[in-house]
Amino acid sequence: VSTGRSILPSRWPLPLLLVSGGGYLGYQKYKWREQQQDGATPVLATPTQVALYRSFPTRLLSRAWGRLNGVELPNWLRKPVYSLYIWTFGVNMQEAAVEDLHQYRNLGEFFRRRLKPAVRPLCANSCLISPADGKILHFGQVKNSEVEQVKGVTYSLENFLGPQKRRSNDSTSSFRDLLLSSPDNDLFHVVVYLAPGDYHCFHSPADWKVELRRHFPGSLLSVNPGVARLVKELFCLNERVALTGQWQHGFFSLTAVGATNVGSIRVYFDQELQTNVPRYNKGSFHDHSYVTIDGQSLKADGEGGVVLQKGAAVGEFNLG
Amino acid sequence: STIVLLFEAPKDFSFSLQPGQRIRVGEGLGSL
């Protein structure tokens, strides 16, 4: 009894913390759902909270995570490690081109797994298809040069895409209008969130021509839907690669936004692109044009830009 | 990770989506 008494108080705090912490999170989630049902504006993190979150060395952590997942696993360890990942994140291995887990040398390679050729048929009736497997976070029209990352939480279009060239006789147009080629058109957006268990390659959502790649080094905060509801301008803070160009209706862009555990982005037709590397500073951006000054394509396709067909593999996200 | 598409289209472009729905590569997002 005496020993038990001396041990008990020291063991109380952990369960107490777990219960009270869990209760608090549950209450917050309940409150958030209530607010959503009432149509109330979401409660955002304060600038101090965002600054505190941004002060975490997420890029360093991400690169360390990438290094760790690049280490070749011994054959006997591969199946248990990947099975745990499959079970945790609900990966459908029946769709994978290589189902034998022993064939993947490390978790990074497993994360980049390809799919069997016939498992993702392309919708022939739609001019725009999903570029990735995931969850639709938000979609709609862009109003007043502000885009919604989730309902009620916006970010600036200009901050997201970076400055655009103004026509010489035009100094008053809004940023949104600068992108539009016709007053009969509008600007639309779709956000697809890729969860850890999803296939992490991305494909061309339409027939279009990429003219410019703009790389924005930045933070690597989580882009989990819960965080996207809390942090305004989240997609403008994180490292991202924006591919912009033209499609049959005018302006078109695809932007891959990185996150803490998935910090680097690869574009198959752009060998110069390097993301999540220490030499770039947050807040800067780096352009690479696929069109030369005289309008000729660097890819020598004769049309000025990189021509992508609907469904073509464009790039992939990588761990770290 | 996240993919954001921003595009110009005629005003009558309509999405065939629901917020929060699961989607896969190649499935239609919308049409004219």
C-alpha cells in the first residue's frame, strides 16, 4: 500500500493529460462542426500562432525525413514497415504496378509507387479531369482576386502566383482580370488534397501548353484540411511549383504545393527544378520559361511551350 | 501535399463535384 501510494501521484499526470487533451480536441472539433452548420466564419489561428508554427524548422525536419526514407531497408524489414504504412494510411496495393513489397528498397520508393496502366481511365466527356488521387478540398469561381482554400478562408491570387506582366496601356485592371483573355470568361479553381496513403504522382488535367514554371521556396507546414481551415494564406506560405500556360479557353495553371513530410516536388519534363534544398530563401521565387524570347519552344515541339495531353504524367511528390 | 488548379473558362463552366468528395486521376471535374 505504501509503495502504491508513492507511485500513484507520479502516474496520474499522463492519463490526466491524455483525457483532458483529448476532451479539449473533441470539444474543438464539435464546436467547429457546429460553426460549419451555422455557416459561421471559421476561427483562424492568430498571426502569433502562425508565426510560432512557421518558426518550427519544418524544412530541416522534412529534409531529415527524406534522408531517413532514402535509406535502403534490409529485405526482412521491408514487408513489416510497408505493411504498417499500408494499414495506417489505407493504401490499396492491388492497384500498384508492383505489388511485391520486397521490390521497394525504401519507404521513399514505396511512396513513389506507380499504378497499373488500366486502373485510372480518363473521362472522355469532360474537358477537365482530376490531376491526382485525393479529396476535393474546395472549388468554385475566383472573386476579387481572392481564392478560397477552404470555405471562408482565402488567400491572395497575386501572392499565390506571383506578379504577372501588365499590358503597357493597362494600369488599373485587377490581378484576376490580368489573367483573363476574354471578358466573357471567368476564373475558376479546384483544390485537391492528397493524403499520405494516396498515389502521389500528378497528371495533366487537360490538353494544354505549359509556358512558365515558377518555383516558390517556402515553409513546409502541414496542408492537412484541419490546418487549411486554421491558417490563412497557407498555400502562399508553403513551398510550391506553379506551372502556367494556356488551354483552349485561355489561362491555365497547375500548382503543386509541398508539405512537411512531402516536401519535394519533381516535374518530369524539367530536370533543372530542385525543391526543398537549402540554397533557396523563403519568400523568393525563381522562373524558368519553356518558351524562348522569339517564341520557339525549348522542347523543340515548334509550338512554343511544353505541350501536355489530358492524363499525361507530369510529376510527383516525394518524401522529404 | 496539394494540387491547386486555376483556369480561365467560359462563365457557364460547371463543376460536377462536392466538397470533401474523394476523387481519382482521370475523373471529370466539370464541363461546359
